[in-house]
Amino acid sequence: MRKSDVTCSECGAGFRRLELTSERGTEGKYHCPACGNLIEAFGAAHLVAYRLTIEPSIKALREQ
């Protein structure tokens, strides 16, 4: 299992990214639930999951 932290470049929301190399996932894309910005496009080789850990910046959301 690989763990990493990812930040949305648009609103500043923070995510914990988990990648299970022992499980097959599904091909897809993950978009920030706060602003809709594309965070990652991934293949089906591994299972990828995201969890919101830092709330987005209110200022950044207002500027959109």
C-alpha cells in the first residue's frame, strides 16, 4: 500500500491518497468534490482511493 497527500491546485483542499497494489481497481478520474478540478486520471492496475483531510479555502471557492 502506498500513501500520499495531494492538494487541489484550485481550492487548496487536501486529500489522503491510498493506492493498493495488491488489488485491481477501475479506470477513472477523481475530481475535487469542492470545486470540480481534476485531481488525477488513473488506470485499472491498482485500487486508488481518496479521502478529504483538509477543507478547501473559502476564499478560493468564492473567486470561482
